[in-house]
Amino acid sequence: MSKICVTATEFQTRAGLYIEQSAKDPVFITKHRRTARVLIDIDEYERLKARDTRQNHPTQALPDDWAEALAGAEYGDADPRLEALLKTDSGDKA
């Protein structure tokens, strides 16, 4: 896999070319000499997205066995530094 790297200005000028090239290899788009975006083929995007196992579960939507496991879990003592941050963030002063 070769690395195709273009500036944002170059990408805007020749977008069609880079869209075609992204079917074979990712196209890295830079702004101010730093990589800002990557253009990849939709099939590659979907493959990567399918591997993403992160999920957001609202409490009400959790399966019963998960809710029971969380309710019965032993969490131990909270870190005092975290408690101090929570009080500060909520407006309470210690």
C-alpha cells in the first residue's frame, strides 16, 4: 500500500482524481503540514466500522442480566481526587 498525501488545496483542485485513488489506497489530506483527514473507500470504511464494538446503552435499554450485574457489582472506594473534582464541577465547594 502506497501512501498518498496531498494538501487540502491540492485535494480541492483535483478531488475527482483523489476520490478515484482512494478506491485503492487511503488518501491523506494535510492542512498546515499536518494530516487533517483521510479519504478511504466506502468498503474499507464499512469494514472498519463493523469492527467497532463500542456501543452506547441507555440505562433503560440495558438487558436485565447486565443491569443486575451492575447493581450487584463491588466498585470499591472512590478515589478522593475524583470526588473533589465532582464537587468542584457541580458547584459544591469542599
